[in-house]
Amino acid sequence: MAGPHAAPAAVKAAGRDPWQVALLACYALLLLLMVYPLGQLLVSSLRGSGGGLTLEHFARFFALRYYRVALEHSLYIGAMATLFATLLGVPLAVAVTRWGVPGRSALRALAVLPLVSPPFIGAYSWILLLGRNGWITRTLEGMGIHLGTIYGPVGIILALSLNLYPFVFLLVAASLNSIDRSLEEAAANLGSTPWRTFRTVTVPLLTPAILGGALLVFLTALADFGTPMIIGEQYVVLPTLIYSLFVNEMGSQPAMAGTASLVLLGCTTVVLLGERWYTGRRSYIMSGLRPPLPRAVPRWLRAASAALTYGIVGVSLIPAAVVIVTSFFPSTGPIMRPGFSLENYSTLFYTVPGAMFNSFFLSGVSTLICVILGVVIGYLLVRRASRLTAGLDGLLVVPYAVPGTVFAVALIAAFGAPLPFLPEGLGRKLILTGTVFILIVSYVIRRLPYAVRGVAAVLHHLEPAVEEASVSLGASPWKTFRQVTLPLMVPGIISGAVMTWVQVISEISSTILLYFGAWSTMSVVIYLQVLSDNFGTAAAASTILLAAVFIPLLALNLWQGERAEQLV
């Protein structure tokens, strides 16, 4: 049988390899739209008032207490959200996979939903419940019980922890299902108690999964803009600091916004590299030939674990339920009255119909571009593996570490003026600020990895011999790709497209800096309506956004089952 590189060799021998052109084009695209903006962000933060390079902006950042406090707040929020998400996710994974909790399939599906729900909607929901005029707050005050404020770090941590714990749950559950049970059986045969076996055998094997989930929670919490902006009030974190610095410095060089952005980017990079270093210095390889089975546990423990798991998942779904229910309540500003009415939806469609069109249009266009690029890049990474494609794969890691506010400032720094390396006329045509194209660029670059990973995951499981047989029978490489490979990639393409759509349509961190009046989106409308205390309109917009997120995800889950959960 021919080797996996026989088809590429045959193509090169024939002197026809369009994939090399595609590879160079992808490099050029990422260098122009990702590397160049981040480089310009670095230059802007290092440029002094006289035009020379200086570290005065970084010195000012760390010298002024206001900036240092924002950094401390960000690290604190990230650490606390990570801690509580881990404390929720790990026991949930153990109970679902090991203790035979009833309804495990439903629990696994429901536990994914908070992850794809925009975090800022959760923050808004907790305001409706525990805010100054919240339902629970008013009820308890009527009984003489006064709760502490939900605004500030408490509310931010609560919203983020309940939104992000599925990262930990999904990774730890997958790891628990892959552990070879012979290891735990051997420990039991040597006299180890179940608790000691779990502590000394199982937990060390779960370390990569726990750290991986915790890393995702920390990076997401550190970069989140919407939650602290809605429920944080005066509690400033780096993403909200970057926003205020940029808005306040419009019309001049936003040097401190760029400096704060680089500090935030530095934090995410250090954490990412630290996790890679720690897990890389240990070996966690096992055969996995005998996956574990649910254990027989005492009835009281099974009941307690069922109460715990359903309680965690139920509480995490409260924000979505509250938003949907309150969207049908008659409202006047922040006051919502019991009853049923479509008044909020009528107001929404009357006042901001363009925002809904913008969200669906921008998400559709961005998803389509991501799918096209994802098909090309995914094929290159798997079927044309080389040092060049490895470099391309490395570039695709960058969007994971770059927060939305940081990338927005980078795009403005890069494309707010004519590109210096192009002729003046062409350079002026590529001024993207104030246009819809800068939003599309931000969405595509930040969410492209979802489409690429979806395609690559399918290709890794496809035997190259099918394509080699097509080429050996005289079909051209393009015909082989179009009629043989592409149809086999459809599941990965659709999965990647759904996840790209879900992430783009709920994006706010970069949109809030890049949009202009004619191109506001539903996430921006929700944010502005909450700030204006128009809770009814915000609830209606949030419900539409949740439907736009959940319906495609539900369709994907019905089509691909457990594989959809693994992709999420």
C-alpha cells in the first residue's frame, strides 16, 4: 500500500500543486490580519511622545495604583472563577461517570448549555434575581433578611464560575472514561481503600484534564469584558480598563490602552506556557484498553451525588430560564410586572431591528469565511504535514491567547491609518476602522481555529489511501479533493461551522470597541439596554440571542450525538 505522502509526491512530480499556493496565501493572510496588528500594538505601546521607542508607558502602568489595581482585580477574578469552576466541575464529572447517577446522558447534554451561553447574559440574569430590585432580594427584604450586594467581584465570580465550569467537567469526564481500570484494580488488590486509590492513582492521572479545564476557565475569565462591565459597577479589571482607556483617548494615540492590552496578553501567555511546561514534564500515558465501569455505591451516596449534580446543573441553567421568562413580563424601565406580554419584543423590533439583522449577517458571513479557510487549512495541516504547515498550526494557537479587547485595539492600531508597506492609494483603501470589514476580520481571525479543528479532527480519522487510489486512477488533485475528500469532511465542516456561529453571534469583547452606529449587534444592544435599566428589552434581546445559540447546537447534538459534546 502506498504511504500517506504518495498523493502529494505524485502531485509534485506532475508539477501541479495548488496547495502550496494555498499554504502561502494562508500565511500571508494570518501575517497581515493577525501578526501585523499585534506587532503594531507592541510598537504603539513602546512609542514615546517624541516618536522614539521607550518603556515609559509600561513604567507608568506599574507606577500608578489605578492600573495596578485593575491587574490585581483581573488576576483575582481569574483565580477565584477557576477555583470555583474546578470545585463544581470535578465532583460533577466523578458523579456522572463513576457513581451511576440516573439520567447521565441528559446531565451531560444540559451541562454543556451554560458554556455556550454568553457570560454577560448570566451576569444580567443574576441582577434580575439578586440586584437592588431583584426578585430574590425583594422577597428576602420583605422577610427582614438583607443580602450583601451582588455587584462587584461577588457577582462577577458567581456568573463566570457557573458559566465556565463545563470546561472542567467535560475534560475531566473524558479523562475518567479513558483511564484503564486495571490500574485502580491493582491498587485495590494491594489493599488500598477506594478513597486512597482515588487520591493516589486516579487524581494524578486526571492532572492534565484538570489543569486543561482550569486553564480554559482562567483564560476566559481573565479576558471577559461583558460580565464585569454589566455587574462589576466600579470594580475595574483589565478588559474594562482597556475599553475606558481607548474610549477616553479617541482622537489621539491610545498608547496606554495598547500597554494595558499587552499586559493582559502577557498574563494569558505566561499562564498558557506555565500549564504546558507543568504537564509536559510528566508522563500520563496509559493503554486505555479497559475503560472503567460505574461503581456500585451506597444508596445514600448515590442520592447525595444525584442531588449535587442536578443542583449544580440546575443552578447554572437559572440565568437562561430567568431571561426567557422575564422577556414576556410587562416592564417599565427596571420595573418588571408579573403577567404575559409581547411588549418587550415589540419594542425591540421597533427600536433596534438593524441590530438583529447585523448579528445574523455578520455571523453568517464570518462563519462562511471561517469554513472556507478552515477546510483549506485543516487539509494542509493533516494531509500536507511539513515544517511550514507546523508553523501555520502554531499561528492558529495565538487567537486562543489573545482576548477580544486586546485584538480590537490591535486592529485599530494597525488599520486605522494607511498601511506603510503598500502604495499610498492602496494603503488608504485598507483603512478598516469605521467599516463593517474590521468586525468581520476580528470575528474570522479569533474564531478560525474552531473551523480548522473541526475539519482536522475528521481528516485524522480518514484513511489517505482513498485519495491515493483516486489520484492513481487518473483523477486530478482538485477533482479528488472535490469529489472524494470534501464529502467525507462534511461532519467536521458542519461541527466547526456551528461552533464558529455560536461564538461569533454572542461576541461582545471586540465588538464593543470596533462597531459603529450602523453596525451594532444584539450583544451590544443587550449591554446598552442593561446600562440604561431597560431590563425588559434586554431580556427580549437576550432570549433571541440564546435561541440563535441553542437551536444550531441542539441540531448538531441530534445529528452527531456525543461527538458534538466532545467538540464543544
